[in-house]
Amino acid sequence: MKQTKLDYWIVTCVSQMLLSLSPEERSKRVHVVTDNTLFETPMMIQHVAKSLKAIENASAAQNLPIVVHTAVPEMTGIP
């Protein structure tokens, strides 16, 4: 199974599990984290951003405590 399909499957399973809980039981946030290593192609960066926005929008629409993040390394000390 490709990594992107596995990631999609995991987020889908977590979303379905959260939906099976009552809103009162959804007391903890779930963080979806990806990274931008600064080596990705512009096409990949767009795809990831679009996917994260879709997750964010679907979570908000369904009142799910899912938060998305993109980690970007600091480029300190590089001339």
C-alpha cells in the first residue's frame, strides 16, 4: 500500500471513530501533521495543501476536533 493511501485510510478511520462518539465524548483534539522538507515539488506542495484544507473543512463541517499542521524546518545558519 502506498504511503499516501495509507495516510488517507488512517485519517478516514480516525474521522469515522470520532463520528461514532457523541460530541461530549470528543474532548481531545486530534492533530494531523505533515512536513514540508523544502525539497518537494510545487505540484506536491499544492496537493498536500489542498488535502489538508479538505480535511480541515470536513472536520469543521462535522464538528470534529481535528487540527492540521505543516511542519517546516528552520533554515538557520545557512548563508
